[in-house]
Amino acid sequence: MNIGIISINAHTKVLNFASPLHSYAFQKFLEMHGYEDTVIIDYKPVYYGKFDPKYPFIYYLKNKNAEKDPKKRKALLKKWFKLFWARRKRFNKFQKFIDTYYKTTNKCYSAKILDKEDVEEGIDCYICATDVIWKCNKNTKFDKGFFLACDTMKDKAKIAYAASRGPSVYSPEDEKKFLSYIKDIDHISVREKSLGDYIASISDIPTTHVLDPVLLHKPEFYDHITKHPKKKKKGYVLVYIVMEKAKKSLKLAYEFAKEHDLEVIELSDYLENRHIPKGTTHDVIYDIGVEEWLGYMKDAEYIFTNSFHASCFSILFNKQFFVDKRSGDKIDSLLELFDLTDRRMVNCFEKNKFIGTDIDYGPINQKREALMKTSTDFILNALKDVEEKRKAK
């Protein structure tokens, strides 16, 4: 049975480290369980447009309509001019990761293309996999490819694994469209419990709450793709805050590092943060790839983050970590799943002083093993079911 994975992978505007990583982890998981004819579909989401991920500066310079607000456009041009070479380096590393580790389609597809022509490799079962694939964008609405709803996908087996809608709230019209899409999916699992609850409140469609693909493996699975950073004289606190400058998190991390005689390493596109706070070693790094990101996570003494996947790997690598606020409930759902709601920064710090306790990973690792089994059972049983139905035709 030829399996095609549709996910957010190669085409990510912010070059999110987790995007190519969770697709790779899911593909390898399926291969390890006997599904060797699995391909990651090189898929470009509808909201991606003509964005140039390698040279954002040139993109915004040439396309004035890409950002109509003059102040925001000026800020974007200034930012991407500063990051011009670092961005190119990071893009090349992302592409190298995909070229090295993916088994992917020869052609790049979009929903528009998949309405007209099938994937040339030939797909028997499609799986839409993880992250905020079911979000409803203000301008582009849903991406039907992420719902496996393209015309050439009719009569094919369809599975959703760890689907998420992020912080989206659907209008009555959007909800109707959403239901029309998911009713044709044979088996549905969700990454956040709230999405499963929502589907149950508007339909009789069953769902299963599962782990993100990166948590389907044991920690040592990632050893062969991990690139460790150069040894520091001291250990370090890693700061990985996405989508915001996070001055408050930085201040907490700085005070915490100072108290524990550690350095601070920040993985960020805000290079100006190098100059704040003063008084300790504070590196701001942008031009890294997926393998290096894993290395920085694995070697950190402590991690400050607001990233869902950084939280996943903090749990997997048994790290002491603290979580800042983020829109939506994906991190809340993860923390609740592992009984780690006390890792929110507001619960761990008072007047910039650490008042929490270290995580005891004994029971958490046991819980992860149990959740791995539940998640594994879902996807393998779903695949077995669609295989049997296919043979019976």
C-alpha cells in the first residue's frame, strides 16, 4: 500500500525547526512498522503564496502589496536585511535536511494541482499529519489539501493523525465546510483534546487524542541526526521563544542563569536582543538547521520556551523547562497530558525568583510510554482497517 503524507514540512515561512522534523519522525515511524512505501508529499499550502523563504528581504522589496502597512513593511525590510545571509544559511540547512532524510515526491503539489492531477508516485492511502493543518485563515480560509479533500483523492483511503486547528474559531459557515471535509476521512485523531471535544459537540464523528509524531520515538532515535554545539565553559540556559520578542522571558532567563552561574543562549531572529540584558554571556543565534536545534535542546541545562515542539522535546529529553504564554491551547493540552501544568512561568517564578521544584521524570516517562502505545495503536489499527477494506474491493 502506497502511503502519502501531507503536512507542513518543506514550505514554512518562518523556517520552523519542527516542521520538517515532525514529518520526518512520522515517516520513519511508519517505515519502522512495515510501511516502507511511504512518501512525504512536497506540498505547498494555499496561504504560502509566492513567498520566497530563502530571500524574504528581496520578496518584500519587490512585492509592495505583501505588506501594505508602510511602517510594518519598513520594519520587515530592516529585519530581513540584517538577517540576509543568516537567513540564506538557515534555508540551505533546512533544504539539506529534507534532501538528506526525506523520501519525498519528485513534484511539488498544491490543492489546486491535486484537484486536477494525482500524485505521480501513486497513492492508495493519504494521511494528513499534525500541527495546525486545520486552521481557518482570514483570507484563504481552509486548505482543502490538508483535509485530503482534493478531487483526485476521492475514493482513496484517508487518515488524519494528530490534526490541530490551533487558535482558530470557526464561523457557522466555516463550521459547515469543516464538517463536509472531515466526514470523508476514515479515521481521525487530534493533537489537542479541545479539537476532539469540539468535533464531538457538532457531530457523531469519533476521534482519538494522540501524541505529536515527534513523541512516537524514544529519545535515542534522534541521536543520529543531532549536531551538538561547541562546548561552553559554563552550562547554558536555552531561550527559544517564537513569534515574539519575549522581553519578560528573557529577563527571567537572565536572572535564573545568573543565580545558577550559567550562560544564556537564545535561538531567535531578534538579533538586537544580543545587547540585552547585560551582565552575562548572551548569544543570539539564528543561522542553524534542524540538527543543530536538536543539539541545543539536548545539551541545555534549562529551557525557557513558548514553543509546542520545544516543550515536546524538553519532555522527551527529560529537561527542566519553563513555558511562557502562547495563543491557543496546544501547549496547555500537552502540559495537562503529562501533568506538567505547573511548568508555566507564572507558576514557577515570583518577582523573578524561581519558586518551583524540579521535574521528577520517573512517572512522566511511564506516562509517555503509555501514551506512545495508545497513539501507535490508533495509527496502526487505522492503517490495518483501510488495508483490509482495500483488499476487499
